[in-house]
Amino acid sequence: MISEANNLIPWKYTCLILLFWGIAKKETQAQALSLYDLTCEYQQNPIGIDKVSPRFSWKIKTNGRDIRQTAYELRVASDESELKKGSVWQSGKVATELSVLVPFGGGELKSKTRYFWQVRVWDNKGNISPWSEVNFWETALGTSDWKAKWIQLKQAGADHSNPSPQFRKAFELKHAIKKARLYITSHGLYEAYINGQRIGEAYFTPGWTSYHKRLQYQVYDVAKQLKKGDNAIGVLLGDGWFKGNLMGGKHYYGHDLSLLAQLEIELENGEKINILSDGTWKSTTDGPIRMADNYNGETYDARMEQAHWAIADFKEANWTTVQVNDTLGYEQLLTSPAPMVTAQESIKPRKILTTPKGEKVIDFGQNLVGWVQLEAEGKKGDSVIFYHAEVLDKEGNFYTENLRSAKQKVAYVFKGEGLERYHPRFSFQGFRYVKVEGAKETINLNNIKAVVLHSDMAQTGSFNTSDSLLNQLQHNILWGQKGNFLDVPTDCPQRDERLGWTGDAQAFFNTAAYNMNVAGFFMKWLQDVKADQFSNGAIPHVVPYYWKTEEGGSAGWSDVATIIPWNFYRLYGDKGILEQQYTSMAKWIQFMVDNSTDDLWNRGFHFGDWLFYIPNDDRDGRAAITDKYLIAQCFFGHSVQLMINTAAVLGKKEDVDRYEQLLQKVKTAFLREYVTPSGRLVSSSQTAYVLALQFDMLPENLRTQAAERLADNIRSYDNHLTTGFLGTPYLCHVLSRFGHEDLAYTLLMQRTYPSWLYPVLKGATTIWERWDGIKADGSFQNKDMNSFNHYAYGAIGDWMYQQIAGIQALSDMPGYKEFVIAPRPGGGLSFANASLETVYGKIVSNWKITGNEMEIRVDVPPNTRAKIVFPHAVKNSVKEAKGLAVDGSSTMVGSGNYTFRFRLQEDVK
Ligand code: RAM
């Protein structure tokens, strides 16, 4: 018999084992839930945040299915060691699914202070994440913190921009450095150095804004560049947008380059030292940058370099004292959520060729924006000159006529001291080809490369299919975005224009937000849209605005005021952007009301369906021309609808009612003026039908018929589109919505002009401004307006992600908190793989068709839900790899990875 006492021992062990197993299990569960990609105001560990209540976001990592956050806890301290106590703020455990843009809820923040923060979350399966890594944000300067003075060259007032001025100041630090920040901005562009080292990696700082109302400054941690002993700071200035060429003129913002720099240093002994731009700084214009201009290029004479100009031990003998300008204040200064422009990648030449004219030309194989970087040896005084162009003409010669007056000429004069390395600083070029003149023999395939520059936005989307032409189209769309997202969204990056055309930006926004994280970029630009809005409510045609006369108010251009904020909210879940833009949106609506007669917006200048296809034969009444006021009325309706949506999100009930009444009137007036009783539009163009349908301007009973007319029109053009900037973004969406998906695919896959693939087959590596930038016979369109890097028609990307890959956002669950995966195969594609990094994490939608079976693989990020719609599925044939039951042609799933297979009803072509 076993004694009782003996019997107890294994029982005790069992308990202990169970206890440890329990703890261990809990821990593995807890570890399975973790947080990553923590951001404050869309940035990771930003320094220089103006916002009084900055917002925090995090993403959740876990392996399980259907995981949602049920609560979070945030803690903030100004000293890392006090984070556990949350000495500045503790949110406590807040029961909510909110994990995006959670506002700081503590008291008033001090300026110039680093705050540390951490977060942990609970999920719906009983897990708690560990506390996240410690992150921080640092507050910016308050207006009263500015002590530095604006300084300029002594002879300010004269046009002395060329050569580029240099400024410097030497100083001594008696102790080691504990902390140092440089707060800096300029009129014109700046590049700063401390003890000979370049500060930061950004170019074209302080960026382009509506300078007199909003001027950005940057904040740099410069502790590492400083040292105990003798130090110096040096700053180079360039004309940039402030006073350089801007479409047909110069000096739009001012005549004088100016600098404002405040270097705040804390020494190890506790002493605080400020090095401020003031009357003690020295300057010279005798530097190597002899000329620099955004459009025209740069001339750099390396023989003029003053070695060591930005270190302490330098003879300032020939430098002059600067002049302080007390009239320039600090009120308009601010920091920015926008990513700065940096060098993103470099491209090696594909080949060097000799053209029929005998020109030596380097082909980089990609139309890009940036500059050439040279690393070569040359004889002192020898110069090498680079001209930049997008295309060769049909004979194969270097073609620059479409650049209009922009010279895009970069000249470098060797100093003859061994290997010399150079790239421009205050000028960027749009090019694929570079013609070399001067000491041509110094250049070979190995000592030159092209550096690609754009705002530093993470790529969020990927899109790839079984069709290589379509993939090239996606490539071209992406490169159009890279080339035209250089601090502001521009129409083109090469000719003497490069402006923030509002119509182009609104047309492309949705596509842009698939390809890259454009939140900070557009948050900044929308502030300029608002700042530059005219007092009558019109939005200028270009932002930042600089023309002397007020030019704005065109339908489809000024509607940027409503279209981008609303879509920004939809795609990033950012209610703050709606709050930020609300008054501007309302003012824009009021402008349309004020310019209407009997609810018809029938006044003013309009660009219309810009650059639509113009047929040169008789089209039997189905012309491509669309009445500009018909277009205006459609956009009026659309903007008012977006205003209603916005007012609803912001809980402004009265405004919702008011705008709903207005919308009714706008639609009634539309019907009265532009639609026959049987639903025929006065303009029989594709764009007219597209806009009327997309914006719900027609009553439901007329829509199907109208869509038929649109389809008919397309067929009458042998399945070609005829739309311009305003109709094109919505064309395929409307076709899909009204059951003409096959026609949408036919248009997308169309290879002959006008179509998206026509330029691809002509060798395009970016999107063109015109459908026929290069005509079938190889000749060019009108040289006065023929950009080969213009993103507007790239707006088809939105349809490609939404319909081919099926990734669709939902307005009532913004930011992809809940979304749809509804791929619509067609166009002969056998597979499509796409992904999108959202504010919650990565969505994946990959599908393939083998025989009559389709497989869809989806990733749904934690804390989100998705509706998966199975196209053309045979009833009850859908099976999920891990056995999830699917009933019907769609299913709702929580987070996780899923693979669905099903039989197709018929062959999908
Ligand atoms: C040209 C460009 C630009 C367009 C304006 C109206 O400057 O094509 O993209 O928006 O015209």
C-alpha cells in the first residue's frame, strides 16, 4: 500500500508543474503580442514638434487570427527614468480599439523639451503586450524662444544671388558638449556645416511653403559635430523657390537671401551657450557656386573653393560683416510634419552613346529627378558641362525643346587636385539623358551616376501582375510620383514650371497614397492650400501661390480643397486633417455658391477636361469636348457631398442639413440645364458621363442608361478613352461600378493611342503629360507643353489597386480599420500580387487563376477586419486553407493570413 504521505509528493509536483506551465504559457502569449512602428505625428522620434497635443500611433504584431486591441495604456515622461511613473502623463488603461493618432492628454508641454513615451495594449484574447520600446518626441521652439537675428549680405537690396553666399561664425566651447540643437531656416535654400561636416541629409531646406505666411525651420541634433575647443558653423545659401526662377519670373517672394540660425548648446558643466546669427557673422560671395537655380542648373568652380571655410581655423580676412534685418520676424516660423527631400537611390548609366549629331550622351535608362554625381580627375581649369533631357528625338538626337526656357545645365570646373567629387546642391533636373560637353574624355560609365531625389516617403504599396506591360505602367506611375514629390506635389519636374498644380494633385492623391506614405507630405501642403486661399474662397491654381494676380477657382483644380482632405481622412483615418481644413473647405463651397446663378455654377474661368484627346475626324456628335460648366456643376456637387461627409464626421449636424439642401439644389440645377428627360447629357463626351455618374448627379433611374451611353461612346472610338485630366481618374471606376468592367479592362490593356499602354510601348519610363507626347510617327507634341514626367494620368493606379488587386478602403471605417478585398480578375491576367502598408499594418492581396480555379491569399493586419469578396465563385465552392467556414460569395474576417480557393463560374478573360 502506498502511504498517504508518499502519495502527496507527486500531487505537489503536479501542482508546481501546472503553475509553471501556466506562467510560461501566459508569458509566451504576452510575447506573441508586441508593438512596432511607433510614431508621433506620423514621424518616428521627431525633433521639433509644434503641436500642443501630438498624436501617437502604433501597430500591433501578433500571429493569431482575429486579434483586436481592446485597450491601451500610454505613459509619458520628460526623463526616461521616470517613464514608469509616467511623470508627465499617464493615460491609464483606456478601453478602446483606437491605435492610430491617439492624442496626448497631459498638460501644457514645454518648448525645446524631449518627452519619452511608451505604450502597451490588451487584446481580445486576454493578452497584454509588453511595454513598447521607449520612443520620444521633442517640442519645437516657441515664438518667444527665438533670439537669433535674421542676417543678410551687406549689400542687400541688390540682385546678388549669384554666386551663392556663404556665412560663418567661429566660437569656442570650454567644456565637453552634453546637448546641442541647431534651429535654422532661410529665405532661399540653405545648407549648413559645423566644423566642416554637413548637417543632416536633407536638400532643398527649408522646403517650399507659402513663405510670407508659413516658413518652415528645421531642428538638428548637432552634439556630435561640436567639440570642446574651437568650433565654427558655416551656411551656404541658394536662390531656390524664394528668389530663383519660377515660371516666367524671379524674386517672387523677395530679393534678399537671409539666414536665421540659433545653435543652442548645453555643456557638461551645465553651462548653456547660444550661438545666434547676428551682426558678428561674416559672409562672402566668393565661393565656388557661381550660379544656382532650380530650372537652369548650377555652375561650380572648384578652384574657388575656400577649403576649411566652415571650420574654426580659417582666415576670414576677405570676408565681410553681415547685415541684420530686424524687419523679418518669427511669427510665420513653424516646424513641419513633411518628410524632407533626401537622396533616395542612385542609378548607373546604362550606356554612353554618340548621337547622329555627334553629341556624347549618357543614357540612365530611367526618366528621373535629381542630379548627376561626378567622381573624376581633371586638369585644373578644365570644365565638364552636363545638359539634361528626358528624351531623344526620332533621329536619336538630344532633345531639350520641351524644357522651354529651363536650361538644366550643370557645369563643373576642376581644381586639378586628384579625385574630385561633385553634385549640384541648389538645383534639380528632370532627365533620363545627359549630354556631356567640355572635357568629355574625363567622363566614363564608372565615374558618373544619377542620384534620385524626392521627399523621404516610405513606399507603402506594391503591385505586380502576370502582364509585363501593366507592370511597366505601375513602374511609370511610381516614378512619376518620385519625380514630382519633391517637397510639393508638382505637375512636372523638368521644364520652367514645376509648380504645385492643384488639379493634378487632387487627381493623383488616391494613387499616391497607395504607392507611398504621403500623410506628412500632404498635411504640410494642405496647410499651404489653406494659407493661400483667396479671400473670396477660391483656391489658387498652384500652391504655394506666388503670382501677382489672383488666379484660381477653376473646377477640378480648386476642388482640391475638399477632395484631398476627405480622401486623406478616408485613407489615413485622420480626423484632425478634416478639422484643420474645415473652414477652408467651407470657404471653397461658398465661392461656388457666390458664383452661381439659380444654383448653376456658370461663371469664371475653367481649365475643363484638360488635355483630353482631340479627334481629328468627324465623330458623329460623340466629340470628346465637354462643356466646362457641366464639369463645374459636377465638381460643385461632388465638393458639397464631401462637405456633408466631413460635417457628419465632425458632428456638425446643422452644417450637414444645410449642405444637404444645397446639394439637392445643385443636382436639380444640373438636371435642368444639362440633361434631357431621357437622360442624355448636353455634352456627349466620355468625361461628361463619367463625372455625372461618379458624382451621382443623375437620379438612379437614369444611371444605367447613362452608363450605356458611356460604353457606347467608348466603343465608337474602337475601345479608346478620350478623357483628359478630370475624366480620366474616374473613367474605369464608373465602368466597373455600372457593370462594364470588361470595358474598363479593355481600356486599360489598350495598346494604341490614346491609352495608358501606348506610352509604355513607346518606351516611357514615367507617365506623360499628354496621351501622345510622342506621336505614332515618332514626332513630338507641341514643345510648349509636353512633359514626359507628369503624374496626372497615373491616377489609373487607384483603379488598379482597387479593382485588380481589390484593396478598397471604407469611408465609415477610415484608415483601413475595416476594408474590402474584392479583386476583379480580367484583362487576361492570371495573377496579381499587391500589398499596402496601412496605419494598422500590411494588407496583402495576392490572387492567381489556374484553369477554372482561383486562389486568393490575404493578410489582414491586427486590429482590423476585412470583407473578402470572391469574384465569379461557384456556389459553395469556397474553401479556406485552415478550414474557416465560408458561406456565400463573401466573408468577413478578422486579422490573420488566409488562403481561399474556389471554382470560377466561367472562364475569366
Ligand atoms: C499645365 C500642366 C498642368 C496643368 C495646367 C492647367 O501647366 O499641364 O499639369 O494642371 O496646365
